[in-house]
Amino acid sequence: MRALAARLAEPGHGAHPTREMIEIGELLLVLEESQLPEALALLEGFRASPSVKPMLLSTLFLRWTEFDPAAALERTRSIADPHLRSTASQAVLSAWAEADSRAAWNHVIDRGGAAEQLQLFVAMATRDPLGAATLVQQIEDSATRNRAYVSLAAHWSDGDPRAALRWSNSVEDETVRRQILPIVLGALAQEDPSAALELALAEADASVRQPAVYGILARVVRGDPDVGLALLDQLTDEFPLESMAMILGGSLVAADAGKIRSYMEKLPEGPARVNLLNTIVQLKVNRGVAEEVPPLLDLLPEGSDREGLYQTFGGSWGRDEPQRTSRWIEQLPSGSERDRALQGLSWARVGSDPQAALRWAASIDEPQQRDRQLRDLVRQWLRREPEAAVAWLESSDFVSPDVREELLQRAAR
């Protein structure tokens, strides 16, 4: 015990977290039962990095569980920090479930709270889903019981989706069945996509059928776009392809331009294709891979839809990375697409850097569109910082005299 106290009192904790966990963990694992409460008090006052303290508490309670799991679980309930309390109880219940799952289950059903019951159930479902299925109805709290069903469906279907499917179809509670069947069919789709989709489409209950179909398609398309493309031919009239654009876009975000084009060609021309690309473009920007977007923009034919996509991308990328966006725009040929990209970029930056936004807007080639954009940007700036905007107007030659006079008169009102 003295060795543990001395180690915890050493200065410089957090510099080498992995070494700390190993060295202190070894000391915890040789403690006697009578030493455990004092060790817990030391750990609760120990200032360690956020990754170290939960691991050390888990180690301590694993040791405690070897002596008396019921007492260990009872002691976790006095830990003030909810995250650390949950970590400790999870350690106890996982170890207890492995050593004697029946005793652990009887204890938490009789004396445990809903959170402990769910933690233990999840641990048991991971090891023995069939056995866990026989116990779920013993959970009295309905919300906890429903979460247990969902957890069991997820764990069981990941390991044996067909067995999980047989179980889910035997569940009498229709509300529960509606929750778990899409999960199970989604997992089955990893093994047999066509069979999973066929089962989903044959489901009589639309509240099960629709989320199951959407979930299967999203999962399969994300994992293998070529397989997903073939599944589109199985869809019924209930699932028109134009309604699938948002789902497909979210799943195709990592696909290359060729695969995205294949899906676009399945969709009707017009809003469905635009929505598909807009979704992919926005997700790529959000994920920090905006540089992958430019080859996708020209998948739409020339016209207003493609110009709108250039504007959307210029604004989305420009919010976070204006200089990179500007360099991309500079490489575009003169024309409406470049002008629309500049519109998007300048609108995105007018709130944080209005002078830069106006410089970009002044690069728009088409005169009427340029004046309109400059006028709208200055109006925004005048509402927020009228003095700065007026000073800029009076010294700038970006706007035409007529527009300058109009805006100055507006500012003077």
C-alpha cells in the first residue's frame, strides 16, 4: 500500500500516461481486500490525465470484484463523478458476468438500478445473446428494457444476423419489433444484401419496411457502391429513386466520381441529381476533404443547376478556408461558373472579413451581377458596422459612382 501511495504522490503526472497506467495498475492488482477502500480514496484524489484515471479505477474494481463483486458494485455507487461511476460499475459488471452471469443478473435485478441492469445486460448479450434474450423481460423499467432490446439486436446481428432475425420475428411486442428489425436487416445486408432488401420490402408494416429499406441501402452503398447500385433495381414504386437522393448522397461521400456518376444516371434529371451532388459536396466540405469536390461539379450539365453548385461549394468551402477557395476560383476560366463561385465565397466571408469579401465580389466578370453583389454585401456591412462601411465606400473604386451614391444616401438616413 505504501508503494501505491508513494507512486501516486510522485510529481509530473500526465507526462507518460501509458507508463503510468502500467506501473500503477500493477500495484493495484496485488492489493489485498482490506486495502481496497484506502486505494480507492487515494485514486479519487489523484490528479491524472482524463485517459488515465478511468483506466486505473477500472483496474482497481476488477481487483475488488475478484474478492466480492456485490460489495464492489455497491462501492461504485458512492463515486461522485457520473462518468467515473459508470466506468467503475461497467468494470465490475463485465467481470462478474464473465465469472458468474446468473449471480450477477439476480443481484442487479433485485438490488440494482436501471443503468446497472442495462450495463450488465449488454455485457451478457455480447457473450451469450441467446441467453440474454431469455432475460430481457425481467427488466421492469420500460425505457431500459427497450434499450436492452436494441442493444441485443445490435450485438446478436453483428455476430449471427440470421439467428438474430429469427429472434426478432418472434418478439411479440410490435413496438419493440419495429425498433429492432431494421437493425437486424441492416446487419444481414452485410452478408446478403439482396436477401436483406427482399425481406425488408416484404415487411407488411410500413413503419418497419421503410426505415429498413433506407437503412439497408445506406449501409450497402457506403460499403460497396457497385453492389448498392444493383439493389436499386429491386426497389418498388413505394421508393422512387428521386426520393433516395439524400440517402444515396450521404452514403456515396467516399466514392469516386465514376461511381457517383453511375448513381446520377439512375436518377431522373433535375432536382434529384442536384440534391445528390449537393449532399455529397456539403459532406466532403464538412469532413475536411473539400479538395475532392471540384471533379464532381461538372457531373451536372452546363446550366443554372451547375452554376448553383459552384456557388454552394464556393460558399461552403470559403467559410472555413477562404484562401484555398480563392486559389481554386482563380484557376477557373472566366464565365458564369466562376462568377457564381465568387458570389458564394464573398457571401460566406462578409460577416468576418467584409473587405476581403468585397475584393472577391469585385472580381466578378458580369457587370450587373458584380454591382448587385457589391451592393448587397455593402448593405450587410452597413447594418453591422456603418462607420467602417462608409469609410470604405468613400475611398474605394470597386463600386460604380451610382451604386456608391445610392449606398451613401442609405447610410445617411
